Amino acid sequence: MSKVLIIIPAYNEEDSIYNTVKKLVETCKYDYVVINDGSTDGTRRILEENNLNYIDLPINLGIGGAMQTGYKYALKHGYEYAIQLDADGQHDPDDLEKLVAEIERSQYDMVIGSRFIEKTNYKGSLMRRIGILYFYYLLLFISRIKITDPTSGYRIVNRKIIKEFSKYYPVDYPEVEVLVKLAQKKYRIKEIKVEMKNRQGGRSSITPLKSLYYMTKVTFISLIRSVF
Amino acid sequence: MDIVQVIALIFALLFFMQVIFFTSRNKLQDKQAFLWIVFGIISLLIALFLPSINKFAHYIGISYMPALIFMVAFLVILNLLIYQTTVISSQQEKLKNVIQELAFLKKQIKDYIKDKEDKK
């Protein structure tokens, strides 16, 4: 057993899940677990046939519930660190080592792989960039922390945070809310540069209306929870 | 007793009987059942003391008494709704935990069976 667990949440990712895990196993030595979040496509069959290590949620819980399952698994099995890696192939496994090395060296509680802390090849849509910038200022205003890529899901946490997440993890759109919570509890968060590619398969779950809802909801909830 | 009060009493009684019916058939959990029984009794009392409530409404400057009842009922129902939403939220949380535990169990059983087959 390695000291690092890679958590791969997967909801209807039959196009990319096998390649993502295959590349992961080839390039790094850490343990992984795929959380199949009640997929309705062939994701589960692919996981089973290829004998991949996975947990099968019988009912779809959403990204928050799926990630929390991963953190609970990490807690149960005594892992030191847990990394979220998206199944759609946006996260480059080559950056894994950098994240692990950084959290071990710096002793921070969370290290986020950021697309914006230094210049990278990432090209997101204008709307997406505006959204990310909005959350940057929101976190600066509410929590007084500077996170250039607050929506990045590519993040590593230590055992203290694994424990926290096992107790509470937001159900939907967890990325930003979690940062507010952690900053409030005075955990130390750091960012390093990573490369992100465009999706290898599947569809993005974000629509314009959903992102408006997402931004408003996170703003209200974060404001309320940071004050009271 | 004027006819309005009789109608109010009949409705309050029907409501109360409905609550008793659901409670006796175990359609309501104890905590919720008690809440509704209290509500049923309150509505009965309101129907019984309708004339006094009328006077009270006039006393505090509400000329149209039903407005007072609507206002109070609205506030009570709003509170009840928030309470019900907290119940739903806590149940969703519990359900999530059960689903996660179930998933862990499924994995343990699968790993166990695989282990046994490998040893054969």
C-alpha cells in the first residue's frame, strides 16, 4: 500500500475512464480508487471487466458525495494523502508527483494544482475565465486567501483534511465552498502550477444557467457560513 | 352560535379526525404525530372561541377577523415548512451515509470472493 490515494470520481465516463486509469497505473506507483457514482452508461462494466479498483455507489450522489466516499475510503485504509483526479482526462498524471512532493516538502494541509498561478497552455472559454476570476475575488474578500484557481479539482490533501472531509463535504459544486470552510478553520492552502488539457471524452456538466446558479449559490452560502 | 362558527367547528373536527386516523394507522412518526395533534387541538379551540377572537381582532385594530387568522396561519405554516425542510435535509444526509456504507460493503464482499477464488 502506498501512502497516497488517488480518488477518481466517475459519472458516465465510459469513453475516458479506462484510458485515464491505464495511463495512471503506467506512470505512477500510487494506489487509486475509482468511485462510480451510479453511472447509467457502461462505466461500471468497463471497471469490472478490466479488474480496476473501484467502489460502486448504487445511487448517484453527485460529485460531492462521490468525492466524500473516496475520502472515507482513504481514512479507513490509513492513507496519508488523497488526491482528486478527474476521470475525463483533464488532469495530467505527470503533475501528480509534483503535488505529492510539494505537500510533503511544504507541510501545507492542501495543495491545489493551478492553471493560472503561472502561465500554462490552458485555454478555457472567456465565460469560464470570468467565473474563475470572480471566485478568486470572492475568496479574497470573504476568506482573505489568494487562490488563483479555486475551481480546480486537481488537489491533494493531508490526513487532517481527509478526516474533515469524511465528516463534512458539500454535496454539489464543492470546490469553492470547501476552500471557504478550510480557510475559516485556519488550514493552510497552497497552489502550484499544473497543465490541464481539454476533456478527452464525455460532456461537461456545466451549462450557462447552471453556472449562474452555481456562482450565486456559492456566494450566498459562503457569505453566510463565513459570518456565522 | 352562528352558522359560521358551526362550519368552522365541523372543519376543525374533520381535520382533528384526520390527524387521529393517520396517527392510529402509524402513518405519522410519534414526533410528527404529536405536532399535528397539537395543531388539531389549536384549530378546534379557534373554532370554539371564534367570537372572542373576533373581539380580540377588533381590539388590536383588525376590522376583518379572518385576516388575523390568515396572518397567524401563514406564519405558522411557514415555520412548519422550514422545519420539514430541515427534516428532509437530515434524511438526505443519512441516506447518503447509508449509500456510502453500502458501497463499501459491496466492495468488501467482492474483494473477499475474489480472494477466495484466487486461493483455489
